[in-house]
Amino acid sequence: MQNKFKNYLSFPFNSSLVFKATESLLNKSPGGYILSFHDLSPEVFSSHVESLKPSIPVPLNELISRYKLGKSIKNCFAITFDDGVKSTIKNNWEICMKNNWPVTFYLPTNYINGDNLPFQKIELFESLLKNENYKLPKTSNSVTERILNKKKLINYLNEIIYVKNNQEVEEILNYFLKILQTSYGLKNNKDLMPKAITWEEIKQISKNELASFQSHSLSHAACSGLSKQELENEMLKSKRIIENCTGKNVNSFCYPYGAPKSISKLSVEIASKYFDYATTLIKGRLNKNSNLHYLPRIDLYQDHKASFARMKVALS
């Protein structure tokens, strides 16, 4: 409902004149920006990118290089996709090749190796668990038990993945996966969650200079919930795994979840040790005050119309 209302409000931006005039009025056009996409159809993706003309996609490395050197980034933006879902990458990669659009794919490497992402597991619980009360398990960091109805349970799980330590999150998610297996007879629940792209497919796509594969950590754990050693492990290992597959430099990190509460000061410091720059999901454009290891992005989704994409970019 909320997105329908936002799409309605964006109706004037069906006009390219309104889009250009708003950017000019707000003095936004000199600032380049980074688009963030997740799971969406190639038709919607294409409509979003096409709607932003005369701005054009450039490689993310080029955009950042221009910014660092003080060169113009007017009418330039970079395309990024998070998470490594097979259908999303393969279908939208075809669009990028067809249009000669450079694109960066951020990969959480444990997912590519077979471990589904935390939010995918929660989506499975939301789809399959009955409308009953559920007891939260005791974990290594929690000694109390709580009983929640299904709606509150899903809300709770969606909250903790943004801030809690990965070990605690995994203990709780695995507890409910076991419930699905034992009480619901679901032995192959992986088949019910989105499949990841394979390393062989990554290797083949990476041969094309339009494509770049970069780090989205090992486990897609919230960086704010990790210790220094855990952060080092998540960043450095994922970087090396991707480099070993593609044979290309991995110089960019994308913070899982991307929200301020999911990114600690320590994680920004460690990212600066191993990567040339790092991206968030904090809305905005590149400007003179941008932190190279806390870069903003503009996120767009399946239910956003092209007019909304224009409005969000113009106002960012």
C-alpha cells in the first residue's frame, strides 16, 4: 500500500522535463550516484535505468576513480546488484550485455557455497509456519525464553538479523529450520529458497569486462554484531574466495543490510584496510563529504515504477 502511494506521488516524474528540472532546481545533477538492486525482473530493471537518461551507467570503479581525482561525475551512475541470486544475476546480466551497461555484483560467498541467506530463511518461515505461538530458543547469548505469535516472531527475526551476532542469529534460525524438518516433514527446504549463482557461472560472466564481482561478506551477517576477528574473517576470506574464482581484483565491499545500525565504526575501519571503498544502503549521492568506506547508494525495487525511480534519484 505504501509503495502504491509513493508510485502515485511520482506520477509527475513520468515527464523527463520534470525529472531534469527537479535535479537542476535541487542542484543534484553534478553528483554521481550508485544504484542498488536486489531481486527484480529484467523488465523493471531496464525501465529504471532507461528512465534516468541522459545520465549513463559507468563502471563502479570508474565512478569512484573520477570522484577521488576530482573529475566530473555529472550524469554518471553505477549499477550494483546484491546477494548473488542466480535468476536475478543471469536475467539482468543479459540486459546489461545487450545495452553495454557495466555492472557490479556483490556476493556473499557462503550463499554461493550452499548456505541460504538469513532473510531467505525468514521468508521461508513466514510462508510455511502455522499461525501458532512459538518459543524462542535459549542461545549462547540469551538465557531467557520468550513465546511469540507467528507475526511477532517474524518481526523479531527480521530485527535481529540487522544487529545481532551471527552465531546467535544462526542458532535461532537453525532452530526453526529444524521445526520445519521435524514437524512439517520438509527435508529439502533449500529447494524452497532462491538458488545462488554457481562459481562456474561467475567465472564465465567475469570474463566480460562489463561485469565485476565484489565482496558482500561470507555469511551476510550484520557487521555491527561482529568482533574485530570476525570482521577480518568475513571481509578478507570473501575477498580471496572471489579473487580465486575470477582472477580479478576485489577492491570493494558492500555492508550486509547496509543500514547505519548494521555498520559499526570498527567495520568501517577494517573495510578501509582491505578495500578501496565500501558501499551502504544509506540513500544519497557522492559529494565532497562522502566517506569512501561509507558510500551511499539509491535502492530500487520490483514494485517501483520508472517514475518513482526518477523521483527517488532526483530527491537523493
